[in-house]
Amino acid sequence: MFTMRGAVVLGASGLVGQRLQQRLANHPMFSLRAVAGSQRTAGMNLVELPWGLEGQAPLLDLPPVLDVQDPGLVEHLRDLGISWAFSAVPSDVALALEPRLVDGGIQVCSNASAYRRRADIPLVIADVNPHHLQTRPEGSVLHACATNCTLIPLLMPYLALHRAFGVRAYEATSEQARSGAGYRLMRGEVPFSFDIPGEAEKTMGELTWIAGDLHEGTVHPSTVDGQMRCQRVDEADGHIIDVVFELSSDATLSEVEAALDGFATHPDAAGLPSAPQNPMMRVEGPVVREQHLWADGLSFPTNVDPATDLQAGMATVVGDLRMDGPRHVRLRSLSHNTVRGAAGGLVLLAELASTRWS
């Protein structure tokens, strides 16, 4: 039995904001009590906003959308019994808004990139590096960030192989779905472009941070020679990484398979509502979006309700595995970018953090 905590979603009409509303609608640890958005949506009822995700919008008995720019927002949230904020606002808004909430005593878990890789603001994947929460000063209000969505399908196999054999280098190419760019691209309001400026650098930098060592409350980023190219593809959901890892020691195919199969959820996150039993699933043959997108750590469901099936879409799927020599592993890896790579990963982070912050 979990203690319920009042929560607000910062983001009323955007894709990640709506995915957060969906995942918190029936959550066993958080009671969604408000949604805040831009001045364009402030004052509107959620039912007046177009719903862009699969299925029906959750039925939420909430007040009209609050204004994230309202000077009295923090006081209003506290009056509603809200102590946790899930941030899916643009980074320029997050820069000013999130510290204001923290200063007002509200715990903040952010999907925005504004505060990633800051010394005292943990960058955490809950079932991978939960110990990095220790970078937040003891006794302080929580301010933590989730990672870039593209990192997940690269990081999971990287960590599995690095822990088993060491990884000297990697070369990766991403195939990123349209939903990674939000509703404006999904609805055709902006032109499609294959290029994603700055994405590769951001992803590679976050990998070294998540994989880094924690010493006396400070993260020391890891060192690995990485090359990456990121591109958009005309698919609705799911980011795929095509990657070759250069190992530090020789390995056989069966040893590599065992390392990937043995990659487990960190004990601190095991049993949380959104934590898949296995964070990575390996398949024989290719990874297929239509078949594997909603992997839940045990199976590959295709008919899911994301408002109740909190583990669906939370497992990374690895396939097309082969050896290009005893130290070169080639594979393809798939992750649901708006679930595991965004809202689902953020909610899992909050589930973990709520065991340490009230």
C-alpha cells in the first residue's frame, strides 16, 4: 500500500503533458489534482483541449487549467494539497518555473532539458542509476530530471555490455519517430525534416553522465569514444538505435546474449508500479515497432490501456544481434519514446523518489 501524494502536471496540451495526464489518472501513488499550461490554455477545461494520444482522454475531475506564469501558482498548488510537480513544459519556461516551485516546497520531476547535467540536480533513470539521487543535498526539496528519450535504447544495451566486457567505443544511428518532435509535427503543422540538430551531442553527453560514478555526492562522467547520427523517420512512435559496440575484451555470441538477458532492474526500483520486471528484452531476429513497441518486460502486448497498464511500453527491446568479430557487437534497439523515454520514465523516477522525499 502506497501513500498518495497530490500532483500537478505542467503541460496541458502537449504530447508529453497529455501522456503524463494519462499515466497519472489512475496512479496508486499520486493523485492528479491540477494541470497547468500556457496562457493559451489557461482557464480552459481539459475536455476542451484536443486529445492526441491513442484511445480516449482520461476522465479527470479537475479545476480549469492553471497558468504556469501566474505569480500565485505555487500558493494555489499548495492550497490544492499538491506537493509533487511533473514538468513537461518547454525548457525556456522550465528555467524560471521549476526553481520557483522548488523554492515553494514542491518536489519537481522534470522532462525538460533545462537542468540536465547540473551538479546538484540529479539526472536519473530510476531502474538504472537511482543512487544518483544522492547528488541532491540532504534535506532539500527534490529537483530531478529524466533523460532525453533517444538515450534509452542506446544506454540499456551499452550498460549491459559495458558491465560484462567493457565498451571502448560505439557508433550509433538513430531512427526517431515523429512523436519525438511533438504534436506540431504529428499534425503536419511544421514540415518534416530528417535532421535533428544537437540531438546526437545531447544523447552522448547524457550517456556518460548516467553511466558515471558517484563519489562523495558528485557524479564523475564515464569516458567512452562515441559517434552518433540522429535522424527522423516517418513512423508515429518508437525510437530505434542501430549500433556497433567495440568491446574491451573478447566475447562470444552466447556470452553477449547472456549479458543482455541478465541486465536487471536496479533493486531500489524493483516492485514500483511503472518498473518493468525486465528493463530489456532480447528477441531473435528483427525489432518491429508494430510488434514490440509496448514491451512490458515479460511480453509484447499490442492492445494496452496506458492509463492502467503502467509497465506496458517500459521495456527496451533488442534484436538483430550479431558479432562482427570477437570484440564488435552489432544490434538494433527499440524504445517507446513517449512512454519509457518521456512520461513513463518520469513517473517511474517520481515513484522511486517518493520513497525518499515526502
